[in-house]
Amino acid sequence: MNRVIRDDPSKGDMHNREPLTFRLLWKSLCDFDLWPLYIIGLTNHIPFATPNIYLTLSLKGMGFTTFQTNLLVIPSQLLHGESITNAIMRFQLLTSQS
């Protein structure tokens, strides 16, 4: 870390106190290079967030034991991990073609 700051002292500045303005937000939304990242975030993280939080509680409410609930949660976790891996591979493929 020290070598990075030594090579480029501007990386050690504390200019993170700037407020987020509508202009900066609009500039980031208009940056086409960030669009694949936005799409990955919207398609891979939002759909799994809410069901995963309450899945164990719902399964326990249906009468499953703790052990059975943990076993039933495994497929959804694997599916989520697989979708993130696929999204990363699609993003790398998309960026390597341009």
C-alpha cells in the first residue's frame, strides 16, 4: 500500500468528503462503460436478496426442522453463486470484445 501511495501521491488524498450531486449521479448513469456493471447488479443481487433473508424463516414456519431447513437452503445458495459466476464471465467476455 505504501508503494502505491509513494508512486502516485494523489491516491493518498482524502477528497472523499465531496457530496453526491445530481450532476455526478447523471454523469455516472450516462457512462456507457458502467452499464454492464449496473445490469449485473440489478439482475443478480436484487432478485435473491429478499427471498434469501426470509427463506429459512418461511421453511421453519412450514414445519421443517433446523437441519432440514439448512439442507433446503443449499440449492438457492448454489444457484446464486452460479449466477454471480456467470455474470462475471459474461462481463469479462463483453469487455474483452470491445
